[in-house]
Amino acid sequence: MPLTRDQVIETAFEILRDYGLADLSMRRLARDLGVQPGALYWHVKNKQELLGVLSVMIMAPSDSGPTGSDPGSDALTESGAIAALRLQSRTIRRALLGVRDGAEVVALTHALDPESLSVLRRLAVGFEAAGLRGHKAGWAAKALVHYILGSVTEEQTRSGLIQAGVLAAPAEMSDAEDAFDFGLELLLAGAATTTNAPR
């Protein structure tokens, strides 16, 4: 039976989910599919394209969340837009944590093509709905994306090091979500203050 693009992508996602990004080489993928590495390039141009597809899959659970710009919703108010951004940020975090090394994969894709992931791109729309104008909405979205990806990457890296026995598990690990929410509130409060400043 001929190899299909769907088989390549699904097997790559399984390797990522079960073993992490370090194990997701084209050679490993070809071996798991029972083909020569060259056969993969009929279906994906290179590893960067593959990671881009996987990033979309990782982010899919968060891709239908609110952005503060839905017509007819109270999220069109500035405070409603901030609330929608808060909810969307938490949803993105959960999606990233749902896949091993998810934040690192998405960060690589975002660095290569910041416009490729719609859920991250739409954060700027949310900040516009919150009252930020022009470049400021984009800058705020960029800061939020960096915060989410950075904090989840650190969380997943530490988790991996603990599992590998390199780091000792702290006595209390349940504060990661609270710490994320605290930083998120600082960022969103700053955005709200900026939108309320005299124009």
C-alpha cells in the first residue's frame, strides 16, 4: 500500500507525543513507517514543514476560542476583550501542555513564520478589541505569545529533566498554573492600563 501524507503526519505526531521532539528525526520517522527516508519528501518538503503541520495539530484544541472580536458578544467591550484574551491564553497553554514538547515545536514554527498559526495571530485582534490601536495591538500580542510559549517551554523542560532524573522533583509542583495566571494577569493589567491611558 502506498505511503500517504496522512500516514507520515500521524506517525510523526505519535513519535512527538510519546517520545518528544528530540526523537522526531526524519530517519526515525522513516524507520517507523518502514520506508527509506527519501520517501518522506514526496509528502513533506522538509522537517520544518512537518513541524508546521504538527504545530497546527497541537494548537487545534485552542483554535476555536474567543478573541474578543465576536460580533454580538459582550467581549466587544474593552473589559470583555481582556477577559476573552485571558481565557484564550489559558486555552493555548492547555493545548501546548497536551503534547510532549508542544511549546518548543510551536515556538520553532512561530519563529520561522509568525503568521502561520491563526490562534496566535488572532491575539492581536483581541488586543484591538481591548482598545489598543495600530502597532500597539501587535506588540501586545507578541509579548503575550512570548510569555505563553516561554513559560510552557520552561515547564515542559523542567518536567522532562525531572522524569530523566536530572533534577529532583520539587516538594510542590502544583503552583505552575497559578504562577502562569499571575504573570498573565500582570501582562493583561498592563494592557488594560495602556488602553485606558489618555490618547
